[in-house]
Amino acid sequence: MHQDTIESIVLSTDEKLLFSGSLDKKVGVWSMEQKFLITTLNCNFPIRTLTLSAAGDYLLAVSK
């Protein structure tokens, strides 16, 4: 799915989703239960860091 280096991964608080951020400007949303890619989120910048809010309702993607 990613076309470049994965720089960050984060697991949801309920451990059902995994988010992967890459230098290819994409965030992958993966199902941990069914082991497949649910969707891809496109960004305008390379993803260096992903952070999930404490409540688990917001995902922040950072380039630098």
C-alpha cells in the first residue's frame, strides 16, 4: 500500500485499528481484527509522526 518509508504507526485505544503514516503522503487505516487495509487518507505533506488524541477521536499527522 505505501510507496515510501513508513515513519510512524499508532494503535487505537481499543486496539481495533492501526494507523500507518508514510513519506508517500498517505495514512493507512488498518483493521487489526480482520488484518486488512480499510482505507487510505491522502495528505499534502509527507507524514513523519502520527498521534492519536487521548479520547481516540482525533488523529494528528505531522510533517516536521
